[in-house]
Amino acid sequence: MDNTDMKQIQWFPGHMAKTRRLIASNLSLVDAVVEIVDARSPLSSRNPEMDHLTKNKPRLVILNKSDLADDKTTQRWINYFRSEGSEAIAVDCKSGKGLKSILPVIKKSVLKELMDKRARNGMTGAAVRLMIVGIPNVGKSSIINKLAGSKRAKVEDRPGVTRTKQWVKLDDNTELLDMPGVLWPKFEDQDVAIRLAFTGAISDDILDIETLAMKLLSYLAENYPESIIERYNIDISDNETGLDLLENVGKKRGMVISGGEINTERAAITVIDEFRGGKLGRISLENPPEKEL
Ligand code: GDP
């Protein structure tokens, strides 16, 4: 992508440093880290520092919003994370799919070693403590609320834990550290920034909405042509530009300004909203990196 397209990206090193410290200083309090990512863009929606920050802790990667992503691609991502040494599962807070398997997977797989050791020592009732991390908008609050339900209440203050953090009880012996820190995505890479803008994880101000919609339409025309052919009833020829596609959508939807000109801004807002709302179907925005053989 051309650099001139992009308005200046806000990057918050101060906040990042604060969250980094918060995670590092609380890591010793937990047995495992639960990292939430967006199933549509699992790498772009994670902070690459996470691997380094939490490297000594068992980890579960949760691909949330799997209702919006392409199932086949999500399965490939699960295989990818497993090949990288992290357990991974897909969930969807909208229908609740997969949520019930989170705690069993943590206890039976992610923390198998710890649980076996506790069983040997007759300590099976000891609490399992988890930390949840993820960039804004991936669904952390939704998952915590679904897991904790009516039990979402303060467990107790622990020494060394300030008032801004809370332990949330998930079941009889599982507690989750609910931290206020904001883990910003790292979007210096422009393709990453665009995927985050498509899903609404970062502000729409990064690119103007028409440029964003043109890029999305070009991606869809190449990777999921049926999604826009069916939704907007448009033809797609080989060499259509993003602008052609956007104008076609506007034309089909009757978005015309006086004088016959197409209102591409309205068309762009429609495309972006409908994509985010899942109305264009289940779409993944990135594929797992190819492994070298
Ligand atoms: P947080 O910033 O990581 O805590 O994310 P939130 O829990 O606030 O969720 C961000 C947005 O995504 C909200 O509008 C949620 O309703 C929506 N959301 C969360 N999980 C899912 C999901 O699995 N599927 C869909 N379609 N939307 C979801």
C-alpha cells in the first residue's frame, strides 16, 4: 500500500510500556495466560510482544468472533498456533459456541502438567489462576462476562494487587485476573493496520472511509467474490478497481447525489458496516504464514 494513503497512525508507546509492566509484574500470580484474538485476523489482532512477555507461561489462544470468520481458515489458524506450541480454540460469544470448552481445555491440556502434579500431591482442589490479555475490541469483556456470568464479582483483595485489578471467580477453583491495562495492537505494518481498520479494532480515522471500503472490496473481489456478487448483485470482471466496485455498489443501492453522481461515501459506509455486521458472510482477512519445509 502507498504510504501517502495513510494518515498519521497514532501509536501509544507510553500506554504500551505501562501495560507491559502490568503484565510482567502480575505474571507470577497466574498459572496460565489466555490470549484473545480476532478469528478474522489472528496475527494482526495480537500484540507481537505477547510471545516474549509471557514466554514462560502456558498459554491458550482463543480465536473469538469465529462466527464472522471462514471456518476452513480458522481451522488452519488453530493448527498454526498448535504448531507454534500454544493450545488454540475457536469460540463465538454471539451464539456461545466453544465457550464451554475453554475451562476444560485449560485444565486438561494447557495446564496438564500442573494438574497432574497437583493430583500426585493430593492438591486437586487448589485454585487455577488465569490472566486474560488481548488488544481492544477482540471480545475480552464479552468472554469474561460469559465465563463468569452472575459470578462476576470481586473475589478478594490479594496482597500486592492494587485496587484497579480484580480477581473474578469463574468456577469453584478457577479465578481470572481482570486487569485494566490496554494492550495496543502494533500497527506499524500498514497491512496490519488495514485489517484492524476493516474490523473496527482501530479508529476509522486512519484511512478515509472510501479508501477503506475500496480496499475491502478489492480484497473481497479477489478472495470471496460470491460475498459481494450475492449481496450487491454486481458483476465482477478481472480488472475492476476498488473504485469501480464501490461505484457499482452505490449504483445498485440507488445512492445517487443530484446530477447523477454516485454517493461513494454512503456506499463506503454501507460496505464497511455490512462487513462488520457479518452481512457479507463469513470472511477471514489473513492466512497463517506458510511454514518453510
Ligand atoms: P474488548 O474490548 O476486548 O473487551 O471487547 P468487547 O467484549 O467489548 O467486544 C467488542 C465488540 O465485539 C462488542 O460489540 C461485542 O458485542 C462484539 N463481540 C464480542 N465477541 C463477539 C463474537 O464472538 N462475535 C461477534 N459477532 N461479535 C462479538
